[in-house]
Amino acid sequence: MEGVAKTGMEGIVSQLTTGVTADGLFGTVSQIFPFIIIMIGFAFGYRVLRKVVKGASKGKATA
């Protein structure tokens, strides 16, 4: 039974337990981390810009 491929849920669990390692997981996270930082900065800047534009359209000054 060693050479037989497992199917169904047993096969999925087997692949997950052998395929996902700490090195693999953190390697992937470290590759996408710069993108995450840029997206957080963009989201914060967009939110501030929307607040300023919304206030300016109503003639309000915000600090």
C-alpha cells in the first residue's frame, strides 16, 4: 500500500501534513511581506485622503 496514491480526505490530509512545513510557510510569507506592507500603507493613505476630500467638499476644515 506504500506506492498506492490515497484519494479523498485521507489523501488531502496526507498531502497537507507532508507538504506544509514551517520553512515553506515562512518562505512564502517573507516573499509577500513587502506587498502586504505596501497595501497597508496604501489603505491608510486612501482612508486619510477620502476623509480630507469629504470634508473639503462640505467646506469643513479638519486637522
